Amino acid sequence: MSGVFITFEGSEGGGKTTQVSLLAEALRARGHDVVETREPGGTSIGQTLRQLLLRPHTGRPTDTLAPSAELLLMLADRAQHIHEVILSGLQAGHIVLCDRYADSTTAYQGYGRGFDLAEVAQLNAFVCGVCRPQLTFVLDLPVAVGMERAQERRGTAAVDQFEAASVSFHERVREGFLAIARAEPERVCLIDATQDIEAVHTAVLAGVRKHLPTLL
Ligand SMILES: Nc1ncnc2c1ncn2[C@@H]1O[C@H](COP(=O)(O)OP(=O)(O)OP(=O)(O)O)[C@@H](O)[C@H]1O
Ligand SMILES: [Mg+2]
């Protein structure tokens, strides 16, 4: 595959969506073909799965996904996304920028929900196959700051299952992303997401220059 696969990871409100679009703009300005996509919901079928995964939180058991159902729907979304979007983008030689990917499953369903990390890694490997990111940005910030940003952006819309989860859940998710960054420094670039948008973008560009120097 001749393309380049870059993912953005981290807790809610860290600025992933904002930074994907800024990096896409910078790469396009240098003449690259860029595919911007996201999980869950990067395909039409995935949009339906996203609605199930991020439905408004009511607290009623009949409205709440079983943790294993949540894990499997996330993986189903990824399988469809790779099949329809990511693989073809990489085979066409494009730069694929993905807002959340396999590390989010490790952090949320592994560290957060408590599924065995080795089992989650096996499932991710089964679904991802050769579609592994060359570079991943983890946008890190304290849980309270991320929740505040996500809340401001949401306005009066209902909270989803993840936003409704406990602070300790979100702390475990953050720890999960930090552990991934520590374990794979050759792939993962950890960025302090409490900085302003421009400073984070500058750090992202520096990460691309360091890890993938031919792109910029
Ligand atoms: N560095 C920053 N400083 C302050 N506010 C920011 C920063 N980056 C993004 N924001 C704002 O915080 C909110 C969340 O940003 P964004 O949607 O990019 O985060 P996200 O990581 O994609 O969140 P989610 O995981 O919930 O999709 C937005 O209103 C955005 O404008
Ligand atoms: Mg986002």
C-alpha cells in the first residue's frame, strides 16, 4: 500500500476533530490527496452503528448496550470502515486521517470497561489486518477540561453513554491512552491538548515532520 495512515486519539473534547481538519488543510496545501474520516460512523452503515453506540443516555437497562455489544459494534463499525474507506484510500496512495481508531477501543473498552487487554488487542488485530496507522496523535488533557469542552460544544443536546460515564471511567480511559503512548513511542506522538488550537496544530505538524518527514 502506498498511502499513509494517520490517526488521532484521546478523550472527549481533546480537539481531535479540530486537528484532523487543520492537518488535512496543511497537507492539501502541499499537494497531497487527503481522506478525512472518523470512527464510529465513517460509512453509511457505520452511521447507523454510531447512532446505536452514541444514543442518548436514559439509564434504562433496555436502552443501554451491554459492554460486550458495545465492543463488538465498535469493531463492526471498524470492519466496515476499513472495507469501504480506509483500505481503498491507502491503496490509491492517499493520506488517510482518521478521527479515532483501534486505540480508542483499547482505551474505552479495554481500560475503561475492563475487557482483557490481550483479548481486545487480538480483536483489533483481526479487524484491522494490514490497516495499521504509521503515526498516531494522542491529544491528552485532564478529564475535567475535556468534559467541559465537550459539554460546551454539545449545548442542550442529550448526553451519550460515554459522556454519562463516571469520572473514574474517564480517568481509566485517559490512563489507557497514556499507556499506549508510552508503549509505542515510535508510532505514537503524545500532545498536551490543554494548549490553544494553534499550538496543538504546531505540535501536530512537528510530529508529522519527525515521524513522516517526506510529507511536509
Ligand atoms: N486546543 C483547544 N483549546 C480550547 N478549545 C478547543 C481546543 N481544541 C478544540 N477546542 C474546542 O473544544 C470542543 C471540542 O473539540 P473537538 O470537537 O475538536 O474535540 P474532539 O476530541 O473531537 O471531541 P470528541 O471526542 O467529543 O469528538 C470544540 O468546541 C472545539 O472548538
Ligand atoms: Mg470529535
